[in-house]
Amino acid sequence: MPHISVKMLKGRTPEQKKKVAEACQKAAMASLGIGETYVTVSVEDFTAQEWQDVFKEEVTDKGDSVLVKAKYDPKSLL
């Protein structure tokens, strides 16, 4: 494994979602030296309002396990 979860604002096309999922899979394969058999990727859409709670739970509350930090305030999306 790993499993990669991509969370984003609603509005992207299915093609864009597939493209980002495949890019994430390829990056994980190259970085970890594993085959595609072991990498799964999900994509979830949220409204800007929903994102406020998701951001808190998935980013703010996870502290040091978030290795790439956001450079924006999620409230700016409202």
C-alpha cells in the first residue's frame, strides 16, 4: 500500500480528477519504489463551506502528520 486521498473543492471534471489521481499514483510509485498494484487513490469533492470542517479535521487537527502545510486560510474560500 499506500492509499492517497485527494480532497478538493467541487467543480473539477471527471477527467481532471482521473489525471490528478494518476499523477499521485505515479509519484508514489517513483518515490517509494513500488508497483501500481499497491497504490490506490480516492478523490472527494467538497463545497467551500464543507471544506471548513474537513480542513480542521484533516489538516489543522493532525499537526505534524501533515508534511506539506497549507499556505492559505480556508476561510478565504468562502
